[in-house]
Amino acid sequence: MLRLTGLCSGYGSVPICRELNLHIKKGEIAVILGRNGVGKTTLMKTIIGVLPCHTGTIHFKGTDVTRMSASNRARFGMGYIPQGRGIFPRLTVEENLQMGHLINSDSGRERLYERVYEMFPRLDERRRQKGGTLSGGEQQMLAMGRALVGNPDMLILDEPSEGVQPSIVQDFVPLLQGLNKELGLTMLVVEQNLDFAMSLAERCYIMDRGTIVTELDKSEMGDSERVRHYLAI
């Protein structure tokens, strides 16, 4: 579904991601773990096309999208939930969701408005409420719903647990796993919450200083001491 080869990117002439390689299989849930400042968000912005790739390649669904614009990558099937949620505070819940209408529009798939309201009943109750008046957890639901409306091939989430109370975070695990099974939705999740990541993912990459330092499968992720060792690099 997604393959990065020798990817280097950053801000202007300042390199952040360096010679980075990873692959995400179709239908997989994978997590990138790492401390603050190691380049995780820079990597996500490069994958979705907000930041340019200095060198290396990005292949999505077998197509080289390295020079494709962010809007065209969204139309091609990438759904993105940014760090800090990025909702439109002055728009209603319903209007926010409509912003996701063009995601995966190239596929001609059904839009999932009613399915989103079924998944997030609180959003259904607040259709005409301004996004900025929602709680942190509700805003995260709205950001997820906006990305899901377009029925994407791949969902990219940047720290979905940030600023959300633990009880709601734990509700996200069965929800995301259910979407993965029901829709065959591939997911790439950036996280610092180790327990959330280990509950959710089938495989994880550990990132440090702008590159991938190791890859762990599900059984290796169960060794929390080993994972914490890598995160303490």
C-alpha cells in the first residue's frame, strides 16, 4: 500500500528525515513510535505531500506519488488526521465532515457520512454545533470522521491520543481495529502513547533522529521493556 525508499525531507535546506525506508502492507495497522522531535510529524507531512521530498521515492498503491500534490494524493485515497486535529472551529460538525468529501474521489466509492454518524453518535447529536465548542475527544472524533467520509484506502493518524482523556483513547482501539476489518482500511499511526500503540498495531517502527532505527513485529512489541529501551535511545 505504501513504500518509502531512501526518503529525505525537511524544512527548506534543513534536513529532518534522512534516508528513511519503510513499507506498509495493504490492510495492515502499523505504528511509528518515537520521542518528541525525532521527525515523526515531518515524515507524515512528507507522505501526504505537504512537505516536498528532497530525495528518495514514495509509492502509494503501486504508483509513484513523490511529485504528486497533497490534494491529488487525497483524491487518490490518502486520508490524513493531523496532530492537533486541525478541525475548522467556526464550521459546524456537518460542515467539517463535508470537507472530507473529495478524499478518494478518484475511486468513485460511496461517501460514508451516515456510517461516520453511526460510529460517532456524539457527532450525530451535534451536527449543527460549531466544531470549536466540542471537547478534545469529540474534536478528535470529528477529525477522524472527516478523513473517513471519503472512504480512503489508507488512514494516516498523527498522535490521535494527544489531548484526549484515557478512557476515550481506549475506545479508539476497537473502533480503529473494527474499521480495519470492516473496510480493509490500511492505517499508519504515529504515537508516543506506548500502551495505545501496542494495543492497536500489528507492527511498529521505532524512529530516532530522522530515521528508522528498528522494526518490531507483534510478538516483539509485547516486550514493553524492549520497546522502552529503543525509545530511550
